[in-house]
Amino acid sequence: MKALFSGELIKDKTLQTFATKHVENLVIPIYQSWYGYGFYISERNGIVNIGHAGGAPGISSRCEYYSEQDVYVIVTSNYNGSANLVANYLGSTVSAIAEK
């Protein structure tokens, strides 16, 4: 993730295409989410992250980059959906630190 967002793996223009809001996914008062081309872009309580999640029976994963805070959250798990629970908790920690 760090190599990707630092411009080491792909050109900056390509990254911007991947990480630009193209399709609205979910918009509610405290959480907004859009699909880019390869990543989702989410905003929770004013804190933006760019990432992707995945899974199959018995496994789950999620990676996110909080660019304003320069924080990466990467979670892999051997349980269905639990990576999302952990990433959400860690994301709320990033939000709490950013608010201070």
C-alpha cells in the first residue's frame, strides 16, 4: 500500500484514476462511500480513507490508507468478515486521534 500511494508502483495519474470518486455507494449522515476504479473512497465523520476489502469462506481482508494522517490500516483474518470489524475499530481510532 505504501509503495502504491507513494508513486513507486504506478504513475500518479493512474493512481488518481483508481482513487477518484466515480460511483456513489452509500451516503448517510455519518458515513459516505464511493467506488473508484480499483478502490473505494470512504468518509466517516469527516475522515477520508481509500482502500479495498475482500474475502471468501473462512477468510477476510481489508486495507485502507488515511492520506491526511498518513496512516495505513491492513487487516487479514481467518474468519468471515472479521477483518472489517477490526479495520472499522482501527479507523475509529484514527478518527479520534485526528479530532484532537
